[in-house]
Amino acid sequence: MRTTAADPAVVTDLHVLVLAGGLSYERDVSLRSGRRVLDALRAAGMDAELRDADIALLPALTADPPDAVVIALHGATGEDGSLRGVLDLCDVPYVGCDARASRLAWDKPSAKTVLREAGIPTPDWVALPHDRFSELGAVAVLDRIVDRLGLPLMVKPAQGGSGLGAAVVRDDASLPAAMVGCFAYDPTALVERYVPGMDVAVSVVDLGDGPQALPAVEIVPRNGVYDYAARYTAGRTTWHTPARLAPEVANAVAEVAIAAHTALGLRDLSRVDLIVDEAGQPHVLEVNVSPGMTETSLLPLAVQAAGLDFGRVIGSLVSRAAARGT
């Protein structure tokens, strides 16, 4: 077993498969994430290759099983637990949480229920399937939502990522269109009380000493909404790392992020998206088990802010996954 002199936690004589692409709306982002992970692993001295999650994957896993897999797939393919379940069937170890935890985190209403039960603050919400929305009468349902949660509201797919189908609703008249836009991406809409404040993302990694929170990244989108374009178009968003938080608030944000990671049963890495309100109280919005790794993604920014090398972090996670097995 060979390791690097710079970091004995990184085992270099491993065959690593990076899975990217898929058929979700986030395919292009996934390919960019995969290529960056591939380059980082190769720079760390590992034998890594990039492969799509397609019909050729299972025969490849059988013919030449990798020592570990990095899942750089976004959207359902990489985050709903199904691919992880297939890798478990093939006895192929992978970086990240298991299939059960992935399914839980992927479904935002279910994840929020677990967070609420664990005493972790998350905005009030209602999950509304399209069928119920139609059967019960759109106008009556929307009126009740506004009465219960107030305005403004955040509407987003119950299962999904990258800000696709998400919208801030500031008046009654805008809510129907927001619901229609959301249903284009998912049959269930999550309607959440909008909490004004600072958008922050906290990446959590476990390099062998338990989960640790990397410096929070403050997100300042130019148009005020961190949607798909703001996430992946250069110049649309400004990031501050570390976030411009008072030390005691930064500590509270880190503690809440680790608590959310732990409550959902995650391992290796995650990204916790939060709002910090005017009183300095963090509220967890969602938790991503397959964070973006592109040049504008938040986890790599946090790794850099922590003074860590991205390749060594990914290499250490791969080495731990290979040693752990399935």
C-alpha cells in the first residue's frame, strides 16, 4: 500500500471510479464536478477514471471492480439512494453516506421532519403533491397556505437540487405561477416560510476524526435569489469565505451543520444550506449528500478557506472508503 509523503492518509495505489453525468436536469453540472474530482485525484497520485452512470456501468464494475467510487452525480441519480444501493449489491465501496441516509436527505420534507424532531431549527413548511393540489382546489389550498405560513414564501421541489424550480413568493398573485414552475421539476412542492437573512453553506467532512465543519461560505446572489443561473454562471454571485459572521454566530452555524449531518445519519461529506436570521439564529434549509465540485461550487471554496488541499481531502475520503469497504 503506497501513500503520499505529504499525507499518509491518502493511499495512492487505488483504482478509483468517478461517476458523473446521468440523465437528470443537473447533468452538465455533474460532468463539471466529475472532471474536477478526476483531476484532483490524479494530481494526488491516484489511478482515476471518469464514467457515466449508464448501461455500461454494471458490466464495467463486474469486469474491473474499482477500489472505491466517488459519486459526482447530482439530482436523483446521485442523491436518491438508488445508485448507492446498486453499488452495495456489487460490493463496491463509495465515498459518502449509505443508501438509506441518502434517500432521507434527498426528500426534503422527510429530512426536515427528522431535523425538527432532533431540535434543529428549520423553517415551517407544508409538502403538497400535485394531485392533492388539483383535487382539493388550487385557490382554496393556496389561500390556506398563505394563512398558515404567511408571506413571503419559498417554493421548491420536494426532491431536487441546484435551485431548479425554486422561487421566492412575495405576494398572493405570484404563488400559482411558482407552484406550476415547481411542479415542472417534481410532483410534490415544498412550500416553506421564507426566512430573511444571510444565505450560508457549511460543508461537513470527516477525515478520520469525526465530522468537522469547514468555514461557512456566505452567498450573495446578484439578483437576490440563489437559483440555477446564480449557482453556475460566473459573475452572478459573490461568495465570502469565511462568511461575515460574528465569532459566536459562526460557531453556532458550525454546530448546527454538524448536528444536521449527524441527525440524518450521513458520513464522509455533506453540505448544509442555512439561513442566518437577523438575530443570528441559523435555520437549516436542506442537506446535500453529493455536493457540487465545480469551480463555483461551495465545498471546494470551503476547503480552500480552511487551508486544505482539495485533492488531498478527496483522496483521503477515497482512501477511507476503500478501507471501510461497503
